[in-house]
Amino acid sequence: MRKIFIPVCTLAVITLSAQNNNESLKREFSRQNTENNERFDAYAAKLYGTERNPDVAKKIEEQRANLAGFSLNGNPYFHQSEDINQIKNSNSDFLQNGTINGLNGSFNGENIKFTVFDGGRIFGGHSLFNNAPNRITNMEASTMNYSAHATNVGGFIGAKPASLSGGGNTYNPKGIAMNSTMDSYSFQTTTLPGNASTSTVFQKILTAQPKISNHSYGTNQGWTDSDPNQPNGLVWNGNYEAGGTNIYDLQGTYYSNDQNYDQIVYNNPSYIIVKSSGNYFGMGPTGNNTPKYYKNFSVTPTQYVQFTANAANLPPNNCSLGYDCIGPGSLAKNIIVVGASDIITANDGRYTAAADVVRSSYSSAGPRDDGGIKPDITTVGTNVASGSTVEDTTGSSTYIVGSGTSYSAPVVTGIIGLWTQINKQLFNNAEFNASSAKVLTIHSASEAGNVGPDPWHGWGFINAKKGAELLVAKSNNTIIFKDEVLNSGTANRKTVTASGSEPLKVTISWIDPEYKLPAAATLTVADVYNNRASRLVNDLDLRIIDTTDNTIYYPWKLNANSPMTPATKADNTVDNVEQVVIDAPVAGRNYRIEITNKGNLVNNAGVNAPQNYSILVSGYSNEVLATQETKAASTITIAPTLTKDIVKILNAPRKAAFSVYDLSGKKLQSGTTNGDTESLDLSAFTKGIYIIEVKTEKETVSKKVIKE
């Protein structure tokens, strides 16, 4: 952070299974906690000895609370916090103000609860949260201090509007979902009220059972200026042996914390976890004026050894090649990782082109070492205002203007909350799961950086308005957005007719079983340092095939060995998101979408099992029924599909409801049929594409028509 100042009986079986799996997970996380405490005790004894004054004892316990794990060389590493432009830049105001065609009312997080895991308690008494009672529920002990950072993060999710001035600028700290509620936990290892033993953040996630949670913290495995034992110097968290040999680090490494996050989401697919990518880009000897450089050795009595002025092969700055400085814990497959960009000031704060999005200088870049795309998404996080507080048990209503991926992550969290609210309105209170939330986030993203995904911006810049419009389109049956099941060795296929008016675009995502690392005692450098072996367990494949000439279109992928090179389209074996885009499909031509898999699909116990996934398809005018579905096809016909004035509804039952929509989802005309043939006059409409929907008691039929 940088500051300026399914049937019920089936559901019961699934719920019971998740509970059993979570009990097993709780035992595993408890074992990890015990083991890490023992290792930390040994570390502290080596560093501080056994004679400790009260200040040293307090420092040790603070470090213990923030302990995230241990590197391969035995060094402990620690969680650390990572810090009305964010609203307008992301187009969230269209949702807040109720100006999305096809939706009823405005969306500000009503009846949506977020769970925030941060560096302490959110100050719920802040004036930015007083627009409704009990908006913030603190789940930690009342003896824990309120946290300025946690209050910042809570504000980006859901602060009410305010007018602030400072440095010659005017700021509005309004959050994304100002009528939402939040449960506040610390990411530190603490004893929760009513518990006898401590809980790590992973144990707390299982306790909280969050629908949507924000995690604005991370670990830095390269050069850091936040080492708790060397506050006035840069510390190299990687390995460095005498003479500048055997230099390696865990930047980009899928590690134990990533395994934990993935396992949690696999066992609990309704948990949507949003996490910051980190603020570590550029830290290092030539990127910081701090004169003291240290190497962190757990094998030496002094622990910290200062580099000499002419140290051989001094490790380079983080992301010195432009990539590879996201730390473990923000590289998991099943979570949404967020990078930060500068504020868009041109175009009245609106995105117009990829060049509008500028990566913030500090925002950590991916990809994962196997080439997996991280971050997943980007939004503004620099020079943005939020509420703050004095860090004590009383709290206060103060404000800051700051920068960090800590601030971009909760913007994405809030937007997913608003999309959830819209989804519940449109689809009988239905909620997203982790894969459907990621599909919608990625499919609706605006291009940023290189064409396709890249290590700086992920899949692009979040677009709240586009995501909402896709949900409206789903309700109008003009896109495909649903959850499906893939059985191993059996292809799932669907054929669509391209509209030709926009790219044909298909995105899938699945909750992949956690990649199981070797046991800590047997881990080697080769296992973890720049290991290009895929961390996927189930490798699904998405393809689009032109049914006329059999051209095969492949998904985006990055080159793990040259990730700054623009993404190409080829077989992707590392991401649990695949997206295929045909920029200029032939209008009226049929394209077949195929989802298959390599090898055998398994669950996270290694047993053969089908794989669920989410899919979103846009840019088509009609879904073509498969041969086996022909007999079940509707007799209702909407024709012609190209007209200057009249379109007819044929073979519909009497009093069937019909509606006419534009492509934004706005309803333009409605009525009921009076017989077998109903004529609709479109002569008063402007030239363009319209959707005619017919609903009966048994079915809903929709068709796109072109008005000349």
C-alpha cells in the first residue's frame, strides 16, 4: 500500500459432502498451523535468543500473527497489506444509477454481504458506513485494533458518498456497493471469540463460509522493503549463496498457500475469492534509494547478512524483465487476482481504448511460472480516496488518498457483488459460483495492453456495465451463459450461427483440483523455481470449428519462456480459463463449439470424476439444434429474419406473450398473440438488429431479426 496521507435431496448430499471435506481441511490447516508455529519458535530462538525484553517479545508475536509460511531455504515469509475514479473508470455508476437497459431499479449492494480478510478490524463506526445500521460486523476479538488498511478496503467495497478536498483536488470516496454489509476478519493468525486455539486465515475462511470475500494482502518473495526485522533496508527474500551462486526465489511459484486456496474453492465452489496481485514491481537495488541491502539467511546465526558494495551477481530488481514478481498465495487457479492501473482521466473518465489503461508502476506482474495467466483482471488503484482510522480500539473517521492493488481488488469484489445482485433479480435469486463469476469477469473485460491476455493486465480492464448487459442478454436468451458438466472422453458440443455484427466469443472456466506439491521435506529447488510444468490437474480444451471449411480456432495462451511476447492462439495446457475469439466470423455461417479434455478427469482425491465448468458465448444469432434434438424443436417460427417492416410469429398458441428488444436488452414492444399468425410492424424502428421473444406455458423462443 502506498499512501499520500439442483433437487433438494441432491443439494443435501452435496452440502454434507462439502461439510465432510471441510472438516478434513480444518484438520489439515490446524496441522499446518501447529507445524509453522514450531518452525517459527526455532527461527525466533536463533534470531533473538531466549532472553527477551517485552519489546522483543511483542515483535515476535506480531511476526507470528502475520506468518504466511516458510521458503524452501527455511526463511519465514509474512502476509503484508497491499494498497469517484474507481467507480466511473469501471462503469460501475451505470449499475448504481439504474441506467442499464433491461434492468429494474438501481444496484448498490442491497442484501449482499461481503467478507473482508485484512490486517485488523474495519472501523464500522466510520461516517462512511453510517447510511444504515450494522453495516460492519467485526468477527475478531474487541481487543484487536481497528485497522486503517482494513477500513480503506471496506470503503472501496461499500462506502457512502462524501466530498473531500486535498492537495488541490476533490475526491469522492464512495464505494461500489454502498448498501451492502460486511463481515470483518483479520488475515493474521488470531484466536477468534469463543475459540480456545488460534486460527489461520485458511481456517477462518472455512469458518466464515463467504459468498464473496476480499483479500488485499500478499507475500513478497523477491526484494522487499517491508521486512519486519530490517525496517530501514531492502531484504532479498530469495536464496543467495557466497560469491553470488545459487540464486533463486519463489516469485511466480505455485506454492503451499496457492494449494490451500485452490483446495478451499474446490471443496466449496460457491466461495468467490478475490485477491490483490501485490505491489512489488521494481523493488530492488536500482529501484530504491535505501542504501542498505541484506540477504536473509536462516542457516546463519545472525540471520541477516549485508551485501558488500561489490557483491557478485546481485539479484536484479523484481520484475526486471517486465514480468514474474507475483508472490505465492496470489497464483492460485481458482481465485480472481487483481492488478492495479492508473486513473483514466481522459474521455471524462471513461474507457475508450486499450491505451487508456496504464499499469501502475508498482503493480506486480505475472504470469505463474508455468505460464498461467495472473493477474486475472485489472482496475484502477492509484491515487484514490477512502476512509481510514486511527489504529486503536476506539477508532476514528479519517480519510486518505492512496495507491495499491489493495485498493483495486475491492473494486472488483464490489462489482462481482453488484453482478450477483442483478443475477438474483433476473434468475430467481440464483447466485454465482467461483467459475461463473470468473467467466463473467473475463468475458466482459475491456482490452488492455497487448491484444489478448498479458502478464500486466491479465484478461483486461474490468467493465461493470458490460457484465450487467451480458446478464440481461442471458435473460433474453441472446447469449449462452450457464454451468455444464464434462464427462471424461466425451465431447460437449453446440453449434451456433454467427451474427457477423460482432466477434464470436466463447469463454469457459472450471474449478480445478488443487495441484499437490511434494511434501515440504522433499521439495527441491527444481520443484519450485521457474518450474514450467503445468499446475493444471484437469486440462479442458475449448475449440471453435467452422462447419463450412473445418477451420479450427484455438484459445489464447502465453509463452512461459517469453511472456511479454503477445499472446498467441494455440493449445492451452496451463490455464483453467480458455477463451476463443473469432474477430470477423462470416454472418449466417454455422460454427461448432467443442469442449473436450486430455487424459482422465479426476477429483481432488485423484478419483475419476466429471468436471463442472461455466461457459459464456456471445456473437451469435441462433443456436442450431443437434440432430438428436430435432424432434423436440419448437413449431413456433419467427420470420422473415431480414425485413423492412413486417415480421410474423407463426404457429404460436393463442395468447402467447411476445416482446421485442433491442440489443441492449431494452424492451420496445410487447403483447399477446391472437391466432396462429401474428404480424409485428417494425417500420417505426431504426435500422439494426432486434430480438423477438415468444413465451408460452411450455417454452420460450427467441430470434434475432435484422431491420433494413
